[in-house]
Amino acid sequence: QAQLVQSGAEVKKPGASMKVSCEASDYFFTSHGVSWVRQAPGQGLEWMGWISSYNGHTAYAQKFKGRVSLTTDTVTNVAYLEVRNLRSDDTAVYYCASLDFDYWGQGTLVNVSS
Amino acid sequence: QSVLTQPPSVSAAPGQKVTISCSGNSFNIENNYVSWFQQFPGTAPKLLIYANDKRPSGIPDRFSASKSGTSATLDITGLQTGDEADYYCGTWDSSLSSYVFGSGAKVTVL
């Protein structure tokens, strides 16, 4: 059974950067990719992008291009989401999930506040 | 503004059936697989349905889904109080080159 474990909650200042990690257990990384989804307080789900752990190919939602980077470390089976130049409206719970969304991390709350 | 339109809320009495609609267009629902997700407050979403109408292992057959043209529907039969949650549809959008989610529908058991 694949399991995704994310890093803990963060508080950031506007303009700073954040980096959330997502550790996969088992064989996950050799045969799957990772999706990233966020959810602002009281709002719906928003897809940010995904990365293939096989070849590192990425796809990003248009609104995040240039400000978000997705990477993976296939040695440690960890995926990373980096968001730069944070704004208050980036305050959200960030989830990693398998490429087909059948497995999800527990979520990481990032609060952007001055 | 979500690309996929869902009713904000649906409700029914225990044991009854609810249907949640998800409306899109030819760039998303009509030509791509639809998934459905269940989310309880404070928890991660859970995959309920994939590839339009397939249930992952462990999902009760009370949950079923279908797709026709530019719309998809999720049915929950034999409604239980434990089904109270938010439900989202999702699919790939070829014009946006993005995965898109519906706005979410809250199910209330009366």
C-alpha cells in the first residue's frame, strides 16, 4: 500500500519562498508520478501541476508557471513543491497525490502572512 | 470560477439517493476520463471513481458514476450520515493543458 507523507505546517512572509516535501513509501517512485493540489481555506481543489518520477517531465497549471517548481529525488523517494514570491492568497493546504490521484498525502498547511 | 460546474449542495434523507452533476465541455469531460473525489472536513480528498465509472478497491457499490457528452454524474444510493462530505469531479482539460476540478458539491443527509 503506497503512502505519501508530507512535511509540516509552515508560516511564511509575503515575498518569501516555501518548499513542501512529500515522501513516498514502497515502490511508488519507480512507477508513478506525483501531482500537487492546493485548497485555500473554505475553497475547492486547485491542481497545480505534476511531475513524472520516471523522467522528470513536468506540467504546470498556467497560473503557476514561472513561480512554482516541482522536483523529485528518486534516491530518497521524495517529491518537492517549491513556490516562490509568496502572496497572502497562497495561504492554503497543499496536497501531494499520485499521478492518478489514488493516493494522497495528509496535506501541509502554509500560512502566508505579514 | 471553476471550469466544471457542480451544484453547491444536494441533500436527501437517509436511505435515499442523491445525484451530483458535473458539467463541462468538449475540451474536458467529453473527451477525457472523469474522476470523482470525496472529502471530509480537515482531511485529504479520496478517490471514489476513476475512468468515468470505475470504483477503486474498497469503495462501496452505493457509489456509481456515468458520463454522457459534456456532463458526468455521481450517484450515491442508500444514503448514510457518514456520506456527508464534499464531492468533487475532476478531469483533464485539453484547451487549458491542465487538470481541472469542479467547484464541489456538499452532500447533506437530512
